[in-house]
Amino acid sequence: MSDFFQKQMRSSEVIATVLSKEAEQYAPLPLESVKVGQPVPFDLFLKTKAKGDPKAKIVRCCAPGDIFQNDWRRKLEVLHIPWLYFSLEEVDRVFEYLQGHLDVFLKDETHSEVEKAQAVCDLTQVWVLRFFTNEKSRTGKQITLALSLVDDLLEAVKHEGGNSLLLLELRKQNLFVYTHSVNCCLLGLAFAKYLGWSREKARGFGLGALIHDIGYARLPKKLSAQEKEPAADEMTKIQRHPLEGFRMLQSFTHLPWEALQMVLRHHENGDGSGYPEGLKLDKIPTWARIMRIIDSYEELTAERPWRPPLSPKDALWTMRQQWEEHKIYDHYYLMAFIGFLAGLPAGKR
């Protein structure tokens, strides 16, 4: 590792982000998640691209058992490198590594609530990544584990109070299906708090939001790592993901029925134009109606390779127009969501 920094980290090199086509092999790990002075039990990689060289390459910078040094971190911070990468083949080791450090980190009063929330988000994203990519990890035990992570996220939302939406800015990475899932969970928990829901109801909703896109795991991987807007034939395949997700999870006894309906019906529209069944609003379960709103908002405000993100104001204006013209959303919850983002008092709900 020290040889890498001494011989290869030159000013003539720039560090590039991982491209979508490489997302099938590597996933980002925030630099702050790597513990200084402790051995790392898996390979860590950097993406490098020499100036003038059209091709970037993934280079191993830390081998299993190497102790991550403080000066290595400082060099990466000076170069404004926010994350390293790990092989998806080692996602179990990465999750165990992060999980093993989380309890101590959360109890350390020297860390701010935002830093603690960020650590929980990092671990939750790796959980989603593992649940999506490793079929052996899709067990009832993992659903129970996810609920404990949702509990930690609920605590983060509670501590952040009126600034809970700040948590949505913690992770901006290229594996957007997984990032999208964690962001929707955070947004859903904050909105549930605004609506005055009970803790048990909120955690069930948070779990549903966390796994609502699990059906992508049954689709070709290129569909969840698009570098351009999906073509019509690709959209037809993408529209299978709610039904695929429902089939994958319908036998899970640990999953609330309402959360399962979120997986199946989060793309149904109030006017019957949605999928997979084209239901009208009165046939769409309440949690799925709310998920439709959260899913749309997070999608519109997230950056994609083929378009820039909309501002929160423009996203809400777009959604309001979609309701006025086509009645896509539940009007009551859409108005409540707008009030929530605007910081208006919730009133009695």
C-alpha cells in the first residue's frame, strides 16, 4: 500500500469516478468508513486515469490485512478523493467490517449526530447492495437485520429534528439503485415522523422503502446502471421489476403486508396509467400511494448520466403538474409531502 502511494499517486494522474459499466464489479466505499490504524480484511481499489490516457484503470491500493495509515487518508483527502472501491465479490466481508465498527462508533460522543447518521447510511447501503446482488443473503434473518438498521435511521431522523432532510445529502454515488433505496428510506422515515405515525408503523414503511426496488435484482444488470435514458424496449423490461420483487419476497413472513404492497405497487398511478396492473387510486394501498410520491421525488432530484437533477422546488412543481393533468398521485398525501418539504406545520393527521 505504501508503495502505491509513493510511486503511483502522482500529480500527473487524476482519479476518476467508477463508470456505470464497471458497477457490475465494484462498489464505492466512503473514505471515512475505512478505519485508520486497523487492518482492512478485503481489497481496496482506486480508479486512476493518467492525463492524456483515454482509458482509466482500477488499481488495488490496499490488500487484505494491510493496516490503513493516517497519512494515506490525508493524501486521499488532499486529492479530494471521497471514496475507495471494493469488489462486489467481497460484499459480505465489507458488511461485516462496517457492522463490527458501528456500535462503538454510535456510542462515541465525540462524533456528531450527522457523522453517526452517515455511518448508518453507509452500512445500510452495503446491506441493500448485498440483498440485491447475493441471493443467499435474501433470508428472514436479513429482513430482521434490516429492521434494526431502520431503527438506527429512525434515531438519526429523530436527532436531526427539522434538519432531517440533510441526511439525504450524505451519499451521492453512481450505484443509483442502491443509493436511491437508502434515500427513499430516509425520506420515508422523515415523512412518517411528520405525519405523526407510530414508531412501529414508520419502521415498517422504512423497510418497504429500503427494498421497494429489489426486483431489479432479477433484471439484466445493465438496466440498473444506465448511462443513457432507457429506450422503449428497455423500459418494457424495467417495468417488470415490481412484479419480480413481489415474487421474490411474498414468502417472507418477517415482511409486513403493507411493505410487500409497496414493492408491488409503487409504480401504480391514480389514473390507472401505471404498472404492473394499471390500478386506479382507490385500489392502490395507502403505503404504495405514498411510496409513489417519495419514489418520484427522489428520482427527479437525483442526478442521472443523461440529465441533471431538478431542484426540490422544480421537482415538486413537476409533480403538482402531473397530478393536475393526470391525477397520478394521491392528492392528500402529495399536499402533505409538499408541506413537509416546505417545513409547514403538520397539523392533525
